[in-house]
Amino acid sequence: MGDAHGTTLSIHADGKGPRTGPRPEPVLVLALECTRPRAGSVRYRLNDLTVVHLGRGPERRAEKAGTELTIRVPDKWMSSKHARIEPSFGRWVLVDTDSKNGTIVDGHSTKRAVLTDGSLIELGHTLFYFFERMPIEDGASALLERAADGGLPGLVTLLPAWQAELDRIRQIAGSEIPMLIEGESGTGKEVIARAIHQLSGRGGAFVPVNCGALPENLVESELFGYKKGAFSGAQADHPGLVKAADGGTLFLDEIGDLPASSQAALLRVLQEKEVMPVGGTKAVPIDLRVVAATHRDLDDMVAEQLFRHDLFARLAGFRIQVPPLADRRCDLGVLIGALHARLFPAEHPGFDIDAARLLLRYPWPLNVRELEQALATAQVLAGTEPVRAEHLPDTVRSGRPPGAPRPVVLSESDQKVRDQVVAALREHQGNVSAVARALDKDRKQIQRWIKRFGLDPGSYR
């Protein structure tokens, strides 16, 4: 044992050494096969590789030989030796190896391209994402496959940080601990709540309640029920939503919208594990597991006395922060595959390459709900045909989310100049001086073009 004058003890006294935590690594994600959207997505770690060969094969397969990885995809539009990806001076470069149908990176046909974080790669009718710095835990699999229909809906991901949270959800789900799910609207909070209920093994029902949709004067009667004659129009006993969830899970969606007058009554239900119907004289015991969700900042609401701190403490036994879809781009193929399986018939032929490209490039500011709506509309319009660009919403086709400013339409000559500048920025990793030399222009002219076309040299580094 150490003392004031002795050796300081290490907090890692188990001899295992310090925990380094996730380390950023380059990653390639096979996001989507257009004709087999339900085949799922695969994440490949690139850190210890000297080259990745990409080409057509009879089945999807990845084979590693030393420091070389070969990825085969059953895509008849891909060549058997279509392209390779290799490290070069600290960056990763994609080289087209004389493929028949060419290679497209971020919407531009290319023979050689320096990949940047989030680059979208098209080989035939298969799309890949490249991520330059994805934090990966020590011991994580070099190849991680996620089938679109694998696991529970909402609990499937290729993103390591989100996977760690999902693993904790699985651990907690079978307990009685109340759970608070936080995140932007449309991120799939109810889907996660339903998965928690399924994992819990509770025999009762999953009862969702949208607290923001209940009229303030009816909140307590709808939640807690009422006795016949309790008020005008109460012609029979009504058990209420809380009692309906007895033995199961009560999902309180948008809990931040619950009126202050009803928060005290809900707190009593959670504390006493019994519910008193409006107009009743005897409380009814209940066996209840509560999962709540909100897009609002409850911490701020508690601080501003807009939400009871004691109710917050009762609800926030375990908190989950659901990331927006913009932070889960590696999961787009998984989500598209899962939604395709749910919305389209089994024999549906999938997506045209142009439609798939639009789906993977769109920013999805309204999250998974917006993606689901887009595919539901496409299913109706496409019928038994492959989903094409014209089957997608205008926002997705234009790449302009709702409320975004209308982009400036460039002339044909301006577009050509912009394409040249973008290609040079990509080639020279955002180095403006190198771009000026390559295009034989003054550096100030390159800077004027960068400003005019709204380009960010830093995004190419």
C-alpha cells in the first residue's frame, strides 16, 4: 500500500495497462447493393492493409492475404478487377483498374481519386462509403457484417459508439430501471422503446402515449382512467392508458410536453406503483415499466423549473442519446435494407443506381422518419419496377432539404470550371497553392472561385 512518501499506485492495478479507448481508423463500408438491398452492409477496417482489391465474384466475400484484402460482390455491372484502394502519403487513394463501366467518387467519374471522409464510391451498381477517422474499440472485428433484417429493429448499427450504447440497452432492458430516450424528432425513439419492451420479456402490452397530443384538460383521465359519473360524459368506467400497460411497458413519448399540472400525478403513480382513476376512491396497484422519450432538453427544463426535478429523477434511471441520421451515414444501407424488407414485396428488384446514389448522398435532416416516408412513397410509385430517381421526393432528387436556400444555378461553363476546381482540390488534398499550379492560375483566382462556388478546401484534406 502506498503512502505520502512512497510510490503512487496505478489506477490500472490489474496489470492490464491503461485503457486507450476508441482509436480513429480508416474504414470502408459496403453500404448497398442496388439489386440486393436486403443483403446488408459490411464494415472493413483498413488500418493494417497495404491494398484493397474490389471486383465482381459469384458471391459476396472478403479474403485477406497478408496485408492485402480482396472484396468480391455479385454485381454483374462490376468488373472482376474493378478498382483498388491503397494508402499513399498518409491518405487513401482509389484507382480504377481499367474497369468496363468506370468508377464514380462523390458523383464524379474518375480514374484516380484521393478519398476524403465520407466519400461515396460507386462501382457498378454497388455503393461504398469511405470514412477516414472512425473511432474503433480495441479488439473490434476487422470485418463487421450487419444484415438489414438481423437483430431487433432499431438495434442494428455499424457505428462503434452507437453499438456500445445499444449493447448497454440490451443489458438494461431486462431490469425494472426506467429509461429515458433523448434525441431529435424522427430518429426512431419509439422503435428503440419497442425493442426494449421485447427484450424485457414482460408479458403485458407495450402502450405508447404521445404526451404532446393529449389535450391538457383530458391528460389525467386518459392516463389514469376514470369512474362512471366522474364528469359529464363519463358514462362507463375507463381503465386508462397506465392501467392498460399493467405487466408491460408504458412508453411516454414527448414527456417534455406533459403539462405541469399532470406531472405531480404521474410522479405519484411511479412512486406508489398504483393509479387512482379520476372520480375513484380506491387506488389500483400496477406492475409498470416506464420508458420515456423527448426531443427537448429536460436538463434545461428542470433548471428553469418547467419540469419537476423529482419526476425527472424517476424517469432518468438510464439515459440514451439517439444520434441523428446525419451522424450515422454508415448505417444508411442497413436502414434502407430494413425498410425495403418491410415496405416492399419480397420479389422487388431493388434500386436503380441513380436512385441509390441520391438516397446515400441526401443529408436526411428529418432523420429516419424522413427516409421511411421517402421509401414508402417510392414503393407506391415504383410498384414492381426498380425504384428510380423519379420515384423519390423532390427534396431527395434536388439534394435540397426542406427550408434550405435555393441553390444558385450555374451556367454550363461555370459548372465546368467548378468541376475542375473540385477535382484539383481533391487531387491536391485541399492545397490551394498546388491547385493554382496545377490549373496554371493565380492563387487569388483560385480563392475567388472557391468563394464563388461555396467550396471548403479543408473538406478535401
